[in-house]
Amino acid sequence: MNDTLSPSAADDVFGDGQASIAPVAAAQRIDTLDFIRGIAVMGILWANIVAFGQPFEAYMYPAAFRTDPGDPGGWLWIAQFVAIDGKMRGLFTMLFGAGMYLFMEKAWARGATWRLQAWRLAILAAFGLFHFFFIWPGDILFFYAVFGFVVLACIGWSAKAQLWTGLVGYMFGVLFYAIFISLPWAVVDTSFGTQGGPEVVEMRAGLIADIDKTLAHGAVPSDAIAAGDYGALVAHRFAEQWSEPLSNVLFFCFESIPLMLIGMALYRMGFFSGTFTRSKMIAWGWAGVIAGALAHLAIGLAVKAGGFTFYGTLAGFIAWSPLPRLPMLLGLAALMVVYAPSATGWLGDRIRAAGRAAFTNYLGTSVLMMFVFHGWALGLFGALNRPQLYVVVALSWAVMLAWSKPWLDRYNYGPLEWLWRCLTYGRAFPLRK
């Protein structure tokens, strides 16, 4: 590779664990990004914990739990749906776009080109595929890397063009998901499926049969996890789930690429640097969060009224929530930008450290969950209800907060951040400070 970027200058969405030597304003911007990244990586575990400790289908569909969900009335499902699901991943996605531009700013300043970023994304894709096949199939790194190549092609656009393309693209995704996912719900869960003619009745029968097929297909890896048969689990992923990373790319592109462009544009406009009017950030931030949360609550109550059906929960998650999710994401980001600088105590510092080691924390929690749930370890898969799974989340957060800051006090990077950097530049960098 013929790029001249100094390794010590590189930075991206996962952070590099180094103290910034930039001016105060730039240092505050990095601290803000680290804080938001830390909140997001912790929240992602909360969002994913059901899919770690129960069959993957239980992530949306409570009836897929292998034990009583421990959630009378589904209120915990609704609370997570309103506050967490989709929001943490959305924040992380916007930060990915912002981090890409931050990386390229430093690259351009030293005469480097987009090739360094492309190579870095290729390495991330390899990490993602390893994560998917050998650790956990809920990986987001592979499609982040693929989408990163698309966003990289747009990096020379003006910030305004990136923002408007992101917003328009996101709204296109809202329509796509609403139409694509609402139809099965309408056919199975409403009178349309029984009164819409022979073709619709036949479609309804097929969709109902697909529920059993989906649950039966998911039972195979779930049984392997519960039994501790790691070989059978990996073999199943290669034989039966090999196409899922590609299908995830096709399915999530309408959300993730626009959010990356929006995050990149906001970074360039000074959103994460605190240059926007504070009072407006607070007002619009709370407006977005409250309006988005109320809309999510209405959707959650509608899903509850329908009995948390398979296609009802699917529609709630994928078809109906993207529209109110965007103002909620922007509102959350605005409020974190405003309030992050004042989070200077013990907890705030440790959240920032968790954000600087977000790559290690993201993959590390997947590995930790293997030890908690797989049959060859603690064997708790399928045994914990929702409240008990939240206890696992809290304990895992404690681990994140406990190790990240002491490690970064002694070392330049998180372990995987260091490995990623070494692979990017093809040389070994000093790990210990």
C-alpha cells in the first residue's frame, strides 16, 4: 500500500484508544464521539441480549422463548422497543459515517488517499465474517464494511448533498420496509387475509406455514448452543446460514447507508463539535426524543393489542418503527452532544473509555455471551427469562466499565483496535504506553 498516513493519526468509529493531541475544540469533539460510542456499544448488548440467551427469533417474537418470558403483559418488551431497539444501532451507524470522515480528514492532511480507508474496511469485513460464522450470527460489522465502501464513494460530496441524500434515502427505506413487511401482517393478522379472495387466503396459509418453518429452522442452531455442540453449530452456519451476511446487506442497506451519510454530514457541519446553538440542540433534541418515543409507544401498544403475533412483532420492529426512529436518533445524538461535556465524573470517564475500546467491547461481549449461554460453558441458553437476561446485561456493563479505562491508562489501544491498526498498516505498533 502506497499511503503515507501516520498510524498514530488514524481514527474511526471504533476509536483508537489514544489521547488526542489536537486543539481543545477537536479534543472535545473526540470526547463527545467517544461518549456517544460508549453509550451505543453498551446499549447494543441490551438490544441483543434476548437473541444471545434465547432463540434468535425471540428477539422480536416473545413466544419463541424456551422458558416463560417473565414479562406479564409484555411491558418489558414494549419498554425495550421504545427505548433501545434500533436506537443504539442507529447511533452506532451514524457514528460510523462520522468516523469515516474523521479518518479521511487525517489521511488527506498527510497526503494519503481513499485506498487506506478501503483496505481498513476490507479488514473490518473479514472480522465481521469471522464474528458471524464462529461467534454470533447477529454480526453488524460485515455489512457496515460493505456499506462503508458505498459511503466512501460519496465522501467527496458536499455536506449538504450527503445530508439530503441520506434523508431522502432514509425515507425511501421507510416506505420500502412499511410496504414489504406490513403486507404479511395484514394478510395473517387482519380480516384482509380471510376476506381478500382465494389468492389472499392461499397466501395467508403459506405465511402461517412459514412461521413453523422459521421456528424449526432456528431450532437447529439453538439446540446446538444448548447442547454445547460447537462443531455442529459452526457447520450449520456454513451449510445453512452462509447467505445471511449477504441478505443482511440487501435488507439493511436502506437504513444503514442513509444513516452513515447523515452522520458524515452532521460531523462536517459541526454537529458533534458543539458548534450548533445549545438552546436549539436541547429543544430539538427533546422534541425528537419525546415525539419518537410516543410514536414507538403507540406502535408497541398496537403490537400488544394484536397479541404479540409473529408478523405483528415483525411489522412493529421493521415496518412501522423506522419513521419515528429517525427523529429519536437525531434527538438522542443532540442531547448527548450537549450533555456529554459535563459528564466528567467517574462514570463519564469510564463510558468514554468503553467507547474508545468499542471494537473490543462489541466483539468481546459476543465472546463473553458464549461463555454465559453455550452448553460447553455455563449453559444458560434458553433458561433465563427477560428480567434475568437484563441482569446479565448489567453485569456485562460492569465488566466493560471495569476493564476499559484501566487498560487504556496503560496501553495505547484496545486489544482489537491495536490488531486492526497493525493489519491496516502492515506493521506492529507499540501497545504499551
